[in-house]
Amino acid sequence: MTGFLDFSTPSGFWDPLRWIIVMIIALLISYYIWKRGNPKHKKGEQIKPFFSGYDAPSPEDAHIRAGNIYWGFITALKRYYAFVKSIHTGNINDYIGWYVGIMALMLIVFLLWGGA
Amino acid sequence: MMSKIVRTQANILYPLILIFGFYIVAHGHLTPGGGFQGGAVIATGVALVAISFGYGKIKKWIKKTNLTAAEAVGLLSFIIAAFTGIGTSFFCNWLANSGLIFGDTVPYGPNPGYLNTAGLLPIMNLAVGIEVLGGLGVVVMYMLSAAKASEVK
Amino acid sequence: MLPFIITTIDALIIYLLLTAGSGDFLYFWSPEEFVMGIFLSIIVGALARNYLCHSKNYRMLNPVRWLKFVVYAIGPFLFAMAKANLDVAYRVITGKIRPGIVKIDPKLNTDFGVTFLANSITLTPGTLSVDVDEDTNVLYVHWINIPEGEEKKEYADIKKVCGSFADWARRVAE
Amino acid sequence: MRKALMAASLFVLFAALLYVAVNPSDFGAELGDHLVFGEPKYTDMDSYFIHNGQNQTAANNIVTSIVFDYRGFDTLGEASVLFTAVLGVGVVLRMLRGDENDE
Amino acid sequence: MIFEELIQVLLLVGLIITAYLSIRFKDLLACAVSLGAFSFLLSLEFYMLQAPDVAIAEAGIGAGLTTAIFILAIKATHRWEVET
Amino acid sequence: MLYNLPYITVAVVIAIGLYAMLYKRNLIKIVIGLSLIESGVNLFLVSLGYVQGGIAPIYTNAPKTEMVLPTPQALTLTSIVIGVATTAMLLSFCIVIYRHYGTLDSEKVRRLRG
Amino acid sequence: MIDIWFLTALILMIWIALSIIRVAAGPTAADRVVGLDTINTIVVALMIILSVAYNQLIYVDIAIVYALLSFVSTLYIAKYLEGGF
Amino acid sequence: MMWDFLMHNSPALIIAVPLFAAFFTPVIGRFSKKAMYAWVVGAMIFTEFLVLILLYTVYTYGTQIYVFGARPYSMAIPPDSGGIPVRIIFTVDSMSVFMAFIAATVGLAGAIYSVACEKGQSGQEKYYALVLLMIVGMLGMVLTGDMFNFFVFLEINSLASAALVSYRINKGVSVEAAFKYAVVSAIGALMILFAIGILYGEYDALNMAMIASRMQFTTLDKIAMALILVTLAMKCGSIPMHFWVPDGYGKAPGAISAMLVAASQASLYGLFRMCFTVFGLAASHITLGYFLIILGLISMFVGVTMALVQHDIKRLMAYHAVSQTGYMLLGVGVGLATWGTPAFSQYGFAAMEGGIFHIINHAMYKGLLFLTAGAVIYRVGTSDLNKMGGLAHSMKYTTIFFIIGALSIAGIPPFNGYASKLMIYESVYQFNPLLAVIAMIVSILTLASFVKVFHSAFMGPKIYPDVKEVPKSMLAGMAILTFFIILFGIFPQLAITYLVQPAASALANPIGYISRVLGGGP
Amino acid sequence: MLWWELVIYIFVAIGLTFNGLGVIGLLRFPDVYTRLHAATKATTFGSIFTSLAVIGWAFAQLISTGNSWNLTLALHTFFAIICLLLTNPVGAHAIARAAHRSGVKPKQAVVDRLEEVKE
């Protein structure tokens, strides 16, 4: 039952409009839940978070910089990254070398298995 | 600035190279040559006077803006000449064998060559000649200015 | 205006030289070639007038000078050139050279004259113009076989260096 | 390592280029068609140009008639390449005039 | 036509030699000179292959202007291949 | 009997150019290598069109014999002008790089990496 | 007659090949330029000879272009050696 | 009358109008800057209009051909030539016009965006002329049906792109990037020219259809195929020949990065065209297909993992461009590998559709992301993510556009990235489940890295207090691309029906292409 | 053998000889200046003579066949000679001057007046 706006995929269809309708309904429900919250709460009156007795860090310090995001992921893949970064030398000879190398490889591949 | 002898000789050679370049451009449809080759010859003439007089002097005589303008004019006339055939198709050589300017017919086979033939081709040759003259000339001038700047530094 | 006309006519002559034999107009040229030649010559004249007539010196317009030039070219010049080549052949085969750079003062005033002389010197026996003084037109000449005693002098003997060329240069160009 | 790999690939490419130039089938091997200097295999397009170019474009120089008529569009593109290069040189060397600007 | 082919053989050998020379020298100016010689010989080769249009273009653009541009670029940068 | 010799020259010249581009560390040397490759390709195109005993495809005052193929010559013309355009641009890049980096060594001209 | 022209051209070509030695060997850049200049001059002669050998007079134009333009690259190199632009 | 004229001559006019505008731009720029902006934007709008006309024509009447210089314009084969095309022929099938639409749209957005973004720079008339020439290069590459013409437009595209990459002489770094790009693309173009020479020497033809119909697939053809395909794969930025992509994309001005995406995709089009039309009838589909699939897989994975660790905003996005190119290669590669087998109609065609749909989606959202990155750099003055923060407070519209682009690239419904990715997943899953899993992992990592960008650039405390919203023309440039993202996101079937499906079927039907040119079929 | 053929042979022989001498001189001489002597003078002279042979051939053809394009051939060859004569000495002068300025000393020189001036 694919209509005009339905988007037929290899194993079914996908209707963005229905998805949007569902999303809007979900948003309405969440808005309703949010509305049921405590209306008397005001900013600045809340209790400060407790950091083992230390002061809470300022927003500037708490903001994680880009270089530190996904530190764990990168550390886990350390050897992979060491390899990949060693490839990206930034040397123009290497750029051409990769190009010529792949071309040589593909020449061999196409000469061996290229024909129909 | 090179020596006096080179400068004087460049002065003598410059109109010679120019007229020879224009000869090549104008006879592009008869003899070897054409817009690119003739334009390159003329640009080499510009390079000749540029090197013999030095950049400091030549930049007052041969202005980069003029060369750029020549290039733009050549390209515009080329594309307009190509565009005039749009009634049938883009780049249609409607002027050939039409009896108008450059519109004579040629007999088949070897012949001494007649200037008044080939339709749009001589016009395009001229346009491309002006374009290449401007383009290569301005490249040489830019490079000279770079060399001069390194000299100053 | 005069430079423009000179350059235009100059260019036209060269153009007609290049296209001679193209038709039967005036026995040699077809009318289209003539029209095209004039058109292109005017362009060249407009572009190159400040170069050909850079020195603002119109001495070379005199036909007598052209005649002298032709006489010079097929007379002393060709002879000297042949001599020069035999000389070079001799030097090449035997390897006898005694080179050095000497100074000559041809006492020429115009740029064209000194260019003329320098080119003649370069193409003729045993000499090669290396440098020229911008103000005094003194030529520095590389001489492949300096005669004994000539290197002591401040100015080399102009007759020994280039024969009668300086006179011819003066006759043609000044 | 890096240089050795480069040398190997350069060698393979050179072998391919040599294959284009010298075909083993000249020496008896069965490896298919190849180019022969001086004897092109098909010439139909070019003989069309040679035989009809003079009539159709009224130009004696067939190369010019190809450059400006049959393949005139290439020439337009090629003139644009020159224009591009001139603009590129101008853009790059404009720093020599002193108006350098940072991002 | 043996002479013509001998000329071509010599010419092609000369082309290879100048091409090799133009990357061999440490002096970039010498490389530019060799490249100029290569271009001129290439122009002659085009001439021999009956391509006069290409020969003119190569003589004018390839040999004249490219050499000039190379020399100007070397002037604006550095003459020797390995900088000390 | 000029057995495919131009093609072999083409192969050698292109290999020399590629060698320069792969192994030479000076940027201008790399541009020279590129220029060599371009010349090699031009020579290849022109020699493709050669016909044994042919003359140039120009009818002006031509003797009546076979003609060489004109299309490769037209292509080569285009290719030559493209080559000079590329060379000019690359050399101007080299000039600016030298002014900012003070070097043309490809081992040192690599601030962009990683 | 044709063979004579080709023979002449062949000998000129041998001279060119010899001049390449100077381009390769010349100790200073100026020597190489002299070699280049020699090559150019001989090539002009060779082109004129070949145009007769091929019986194609229009080929002489190439020789003229060559003679005019080879000079320019020589001048550029000389200018470099001289210094100052 | 006018309509007929435009309809018939639109393939020529699409090239002629921007070229004419480019040649005239320096002249106008000398007199008035404002007139130049109007001229450039007007030319781009007119080009877009012509592309739309061509789109309509091709969709209605089928493949169009335009023969330059022939009388009349539609006569591909002169009657006395014995059945060979002698002139340059523009063969515009649905795939070509699809790519032309992308190029013109991104070019229009880039031109409008540049008006404000490059206001302070010198040499603007050169900049705009180069922009127009670059668009000409892209359009010519995708519309032409002639090998050598393809090479010429490839050169225009490469040189103009390289010159534009170096436009901001940023302490030489951008010139370094431009040098690398120019060298690599120049050598690639020369190799393509060499391959064209081989093909010409064998078959004495330059027309793609003619070469395809005469193809005997000797060893020389295999060499030519390797040269052409590897070069085009390099030009479209697939790993491991992608090194110029982060440099070039990362250092170009904002609008140019967006247009470079479209330029790469023109090369991608060339790759597909060569694979399917020129060599497709003779070569082994399996080898070619796996060539594309493996390149695509490596590109996807390495690209996205390299993107994760970058802290330069544009370099990060450039690695994402590499990664997203992998999706297209994967989709079309699966289609190519199954071409001619029953599996093609089951899922191979759908994979091709997905890959091709991803091209337009990628051009739109990656273009949008580059434009937002350019906007951020325009206001902040640095491209280092470590020094940014809190821009959402002051650049609200840019933030919204960035969110839309980021969600779209990560494949979050209802944006367009989701639609094409869904197609690719489902069809590739049937081919080989592992590929689909890798594609999904890559998608997740993409989302992760854009969360990183969003967090460090737009969230957090205000570091730059005096930053304002970017000028209106920059927002207009972004809005054009956003419009298409939302349009194709909410109505994907629209794009599939009118753009993607005809394109994919045109690509998969080389016989039709050849017979259209050589005069057999419609 | 006609007389004009003989003339042409002689011209060609002279040209080849002098070109060869120039090249040998180019290879044998010790420094730039002396090499320039050989290269400029001898090759210019030799090239002129081979070209003169061509001109002679062209005129002979013109007389025997009456084709006007032989005149064109002769004139173009003449023009090429003029170009050679105009460019070659100046090129040699430029090289010599540049070599001297770049510090190449003339070998075996007995006197160098230019060096004295430069100080």
C-alpha cells in the first residue's frame, strides 16, 4: 500500500509524513509531561551540586573541548590510529605515490580479471 | 634591464615578431598556425621586450589591465562568433561558402590557398589570437612581477 | 604620428615579403592579402610604434643609408664573415688561442650604431662583444687571439679588432 | 619500504606503457590487437575530415578546420582553461601587491 | 628513406637524453635549460611527424614561454634543488 | 622501418617524469616532471596520427600523396595550451609557497597533515 | 635530389646530437646555454632543409618561428645569470 | 517560439551562459561591485532555469542530443560519413541532467553565499569569474558525450578549483593545499588523456558511444580502463587516494568547499559513466563492481574514523565527504556487481538508486554543512574547534541550519540522508549483510562526530561575546540547500520518481545511450 | 649534373662543414667565451649557407617549372636568414655578458679589461 508520497524501499516502504505525525504526537506528550512539572521552580534557587566538598567548576571549565571528546574511543583504537595517521604524511610525493601505486595494482587486477 | 645592444635589437625585433605573429594568425586556415600559435608568438614578443627593458620600465608601457582586457575581448568575440550560428546550432560555421566576407569557396584538392575563404574560421582565429596574446602575456607579466618582488626582498 | 607611419610601413613591407606569390595583384599579391596586410600593419603600428622608434632618431629613413647598408652587407661583411669562419676553423683544428677581453672606443653616438657595430663584431673574425658601456658606448670585446703587445694598451687598436667596421657603422647609422 | 613500493608501482606502470608501445604479439605471442606506428587501424573519422573538411569549411588547413569547426567546442573549453589559469595566477600572486588577508 | 628514419632515431634518443638531464641536475637552472632543449627537440620531432601546427605551438608555447616562466619562477624562489 | 620507436620514447619520457614526481623533493622538480609527462602524452597523441609517407593535412601547395590523420594534432594543440596553463599556475603556487615557507622541500612543505 | 636533402639533414642531426653533449657536460650554466643556442641555430637550418626534402614550402614558417623564439628563452636565461629583473 | 528555442538549445546554452558571464565578470567588476554581484547571481539563476528546462525536456522526451556545429543541431551522424559521429556531441540522458541539476543548485547557493562572505577580500572579480568557470567545468563534465571534451572540462574544473582553494592566502597554507590538489589533478588528467589517446589509436573515435560500440576489449583497453577509472576514483576522493580532499576542502573558502563537493561528484559521475556506458558492455561487471565496493568500504570506514579525531571544523567535514562518497560507491558498486544477473532487478537496481539518490543528498547536506562552517569561520575567525564554543547563543539561524545538515548526514529521519541510506542498507543487506552492518556503523560514527562538532562549536558558554548572526545573503545561500534537504526528506518519492529512477535506469541501459547517439533507437 | 645542382651541392657542403666545425669547437674550446665564438659564428654561417642552397634550389625550380610558390619558399627562407642574423649575435652577446657578470672568468686570458672596470 504505497501511496504517492510513500517512499518504497527494497523491502517495504517508508512514509515520512506518518513519521512526522508520530513525532509531533510524541512531542505533544512530552510537552504535556513537561507542563505537569513543578511550576514554582526558578533558576538560581536550586541547590548547588556537591562535588566531594569542592566548588562546582565554572561553565567554561566544564565545557569539554573538541580535542577531548571521544578520548576513550580513540585510545581504544590507538594502534589503528597510529597506522592511519602515519599514512597521512602530507607529503606530495606520497600523494602521487599512492595514486601511482593504486593504479599499478588496478592495472594488474584489470589485466588479470578485467575481461568479461 | 639588459644591455643597450639587446634593447635596441629588441626594439627592432618587436614589430617583426608582431607582424609575423599576426601573419600566422591571419593565415591560420591556409598555412600551419592559427590563433594559438600566432598568439603565442606575439606573447613571446611581449616577453622579449619585457625581459630586455626590465619589469620596472615595462610595467608602465604594457599594462596588465590592458592585456587582461585583450584576453576578455578575444574570448567574448570568440564566443559571440560561435553564438551567431545558434540558428542552426552552436558553433555552426554558417559563413563558409556563403559568398559574404571570408565566404569564397575553394576548389577541392591542392591549391595555392586563398585568404578570403573559410567563413568563421579566420574570425575565430583572430579572436583566439588576441585571447592567447593577452593571456600568456599577462602570465609572463605576473611572473616577472613576482621575480621582481623577490629581487626587492 | 611619424613613428606610427614608419612602423606601419615597416610591418607592411614584412607582411608583403611573407605573402608574396599569393596572387596576381601587382604580379605578386592578391587584393585580400593587401587589405589584410594593411589592417594588420595598422594594428602593429599602433602597438609597436614606441619600440621601433624608441630613440626618436629618423636617420635611417634616408635611402642612401640603405644603399650603404646593402653594399656593406654583401661586401665587407660577407667577406669578413667568411674570413671569420676560416679563422674559427683554424682555431678549432689547431687549438691555438690567446684570448682576452679588450676595450675599444668606436666613437659612436647612437644606440643603433653601436648595436650595428657590436653585431658585426660578434659575427666576424675572432671577436665577440661582451659588454657595452651605457654612457660612453665603449665596447668590451672578447678577442680570441690577441696579438703580442696589444694587451698592454688601454684601448685596443680598433683597426686590428674590427677592421673598417666602425667606419661603416658610422657611415650607415650616423 | 616506501621507496621500494613506489619503485615497484613505477615499474608496473612503465611496463604497461611499454606494453602500449611494444606489443609482445609482434614476437609471436597471442595477446590481441595493438598500435602500430605509421599504420593506424581505423581511419574512418579522419578520412572523413580529410575528404570533406575542405569542402564543408572552405579551409585548406584541415587541422584548423577541426580545431575551430568540427571540434570548436573543445577550443572554447581550452581558451577557458587559459583564462582560468590567468585568473588563478592573478589570484595567487595578488599577495605580492601587499594586500594579504587571513581567514 | 633510411636517412629520415635515422634522423628520427637520433632525435628520439636525444629526446630521452634531454628528458633525463632535465631531472638529473641539482641546479634547477640547468634543468630549465635542458627542458628547453627537450621542448625544442620535441618541436622538431613534431615537425618530422608531419604536424606543423603542433610544431609551431610547441616552439612558441612549450619552448619559448614555458622556459621563460620556469626561469622566472626559479628566480623568484631558489636556484638549487637542495637548500642548504 | 621505424618500429614503434616513438611510442617507446613516450613510455620512457613518461616514466622519467613519474620518477621525478615520485622521488624528487623539490617542488619545481615536481613541476618539471609534470611538464615532461605532458610532453610525452603530446608526443604520443601526435605519433598516433602518423601515417607512413603521409604529409601534413594542409592542402595549400601540397603534393598529392596521403595525409596524416588531423584529429590528434588538433587534440595536441589543445593539450599544449592546457599544459602551459597548468604549469604557469603550479609555478605561481610554488612562488607563494616559497615566500611563506621559505623552502621548497616537500618534506617541509607539509603543514597540512593528519 | 631528395636524398641529398635528407643526407644533409642527417648530418645536421648528428651535429645536434653532439651539441647535446655540451648541454649535458657544460660545467657552468652559461655553457649549457651556449649548447642550447647552437642546437637552436642548427635546428633552424635543419627545418629549412627538411621543408625542401618533404617538398612542403609552408613548413618554412616553423623555422622562422623557431629562429625568432629560441632567442627569447636564451635571453631569459642570460638575464637570470646576469641578475636583476 | 522562445520556448522552443530554449528547449532545443538548452544543452549549449547551459555551457554558454556561465562562460559568457565569466568572461564578462572582470569587465563589470572594474566598474561596480554591486553590478557584478547582480550579474553573477543572475547568470547563475538563468543557468539554473535552463537546467530545469532541460530536466523537463529530458524527463518528457527522453535522451537529448546536441551536436555542436552540425546542421541541424540534432544530426549526430552526417549522412555521408558512413555511420560515424564526427562532431562533439552532448548526450544528455537522465543521469547527466540529474548531475547538472546538482551542480547548478550548489553553484547558485555558493554564489549567493559568496556575495557577503567574500566582501572584504581583494580580487573579487577574479573570484566570481573562477566560480562561474568551475560551474562550467562541472556542467560540461556531466553533459558531454565526448571523451576529449570530458578531459577539457575536467581540466577547467580542476584548475578553477585549485585557484579558488588558494583564494585566501592564509599564510601560505591554502596555497599549499591548492598546490597539492593541482599537482594531483594535473597528473590524473594527463593519465586520462593518455588513456583517451590509447582508445583513439585503437578505434579512431572520441565519442563515448562510438567507442563503446566498437569496443573489443583488448589488453590495451584494459590498460586504458585502469588509467581512467583509477584517476576518476582519485578525483572523486576515495581512499586511499583521498589525501588532497582534506587539504583542499579544508582550506578553501566556505562556498568553494560546498562547490568542491559537487565537483567531486562530477568526477564520480564520470566514473559511473565510464564503468557503465563505455566499458560496461565489455568488461567484467564483477571486477568493476568489487573495485567500487572495496573502494567504497575503505572510504567509508577510514574517512569517518579520521574525521572523529580532527579538531579543524572544515577538515572534519572534508573527511566526512570522503566517507559519504563511500556510500555512493558502495551503492552503485553493488548495482554494478549484480548487473546482468537476476539479482539486479531484486536489489541491485535499488542499491544503484540509493547510491544515486545519495549523490544529490550528499551534495545538498554537505554543501549546507560547509556553508555553515564557513559562516562560523566568518564570524569567529578561526577554524579550530578547540577555540570555539557557545555560538548557538548568537547565531541562531546558522545553528538551526547546522542541526538540519548534521541530522541529515547522520541519517536521522525525516531528513533526506535517512531516505537514501535506508535504501542502501536494505539493498546492500541482501547482497552481503556485512557491508550493510559496516555502513550502519559508519553512520553511527558520523552522528557521533557531528555531535562533537555541535557540542564544541555551538553549545557551552559564550566565548565570543561580540559575535553576530551572519549577513542575509549567506543565510539565503544556506536556505536554498535547506529547502532541498527538507523537500527530499519529506517527499523522497518525489525525487525518486522524477530524478533518481530515470537516472539509474539511464545509467543501467548503455545500449539505449549508444543507439540514441548512433541513430538506432529513440 | 646541371650547374645549379653543383652550386647547391657546394653550398650544402660549406654549410655542413662550418656547422660541424662550430659543434666541434663547442666541444673542444676551454671556456664559455671561446665556445661562443665557435657556436655563434660558425653555426650562423653554416646555417646561412644551407639556407642559401635552399634558395638556389627554389630559384632553379622557379625557372624550370614556373610555380610561383617557389618564390614564396625563397622569400621565406630569406626571411629566416634575416631572423637568424638578427637574433644570433645578440643572443651570443647576452650570454657572454651574463657569463661575465655571473663570475665566469675567461680561461687562459692574457688581459681582462672588463674585470678591471667592474672593481
